[in-house]
Amino acid sequence: MTRQINDGSFWREFEKNDITHSAAHYLMAIDVLRDEYGYARVTDVAEMLEISRGAASMAIAQLKKRDWVTEDRNRFLLLTDDGRRMAKLVEHNFRILSQFFEEVLGVSKELALADACKMEHLMSLETGRRLVWLMRYILSDDKRSKEIQKAMSCFVPGCESVDYCPLCDSQEECMLTIDTCDVHGTKKRAMEN
């Protein structure tokens, strides 16, 4: 393992992320409820997220402290401008990631949605913009798009070339070969050349 992976300036950034995964889903739930019904209550959010009313109430209290959520005089939940921006950014990132995973990488829709949900709140605006640019570059040209889709449909784990891989050449090992332990603790090769 390289030192760069454990460089504190990188891994500590995770803790500095503006929003947690659950906070993002609370904001998006409030946004969806307000769009669909014109109002959002703590009980509605709890029901949508399939959690207890108490858990929703505590989480929403934290969002109020961050100035992302407020209430109107009827105690209906409202997103502040910052809360709405954050919800839209996360939703936007989800759409970018799921589309990239499914349409460019060729993974199943279910896996694309699951992985996008895990990452949506972590991706920076710049990375999202660059992914959109890359997708537009790939998908806007039929020939290029078909070449990429054909290449991805032939995907097999490991490097295409035994002699040279432009990604792995500068690494100590193949980037696609990792050792992991299965659920029984037995070491298995996750991907092989």
C-alpha cells in the first residue's frame, strides 16, 4: 500500500465534507414532499425514509442548526436557500453518477443506482462537471459512443495487454487485481488478469 493512500490531507477531507449521506436524504425528502404535496412534516419525512419519527425529528433539528431547514408558522418544513442548493447538488450528483455508471461503464441499472447513492454526497462540483463533460464527449458522437459501449460490453477483469498498461505501468501492481477476504475470512482473488 502506498503512503499517498494514508496521507492525512486526503482521508481527513472525508470528515470535512459539507453534508453526510443521511442529511442529504433528509433534505431531498423534504424537497420531494414539498414538490409533491406542497408541504412536508417530520412525520412525512420519517415515513418516506422509513425511520422513526423521533430519529427524523433529531436529524431535522441538526439540519435547522446548519440553517438548511426551517419551519413556517404551521410547522411545515421548508428548505432554506442553502438547504435547497445542497439538496439539488446531491440530486444532480446522483443523476450524473448513475448515468455514467450505467451508460458509459455498462453496469446494471440497480448497481448504478446503488453506487451513485453511496457517492452522491461526496462528489465535488468540479468532478461532477468533468464527468458531465466526459459523458457529453462520449455520448454525443455515435461512432465514439458505440466504440466505448462495445469495449465495455467486452469487459473482463484485468489488463488488456500483458506487456503494457498505461494505468498500471506507473503503479506497483495491476490496479484491477486486489486480494480480499470473503465473508468466511478466506482470502480470494477479487479480480484476476
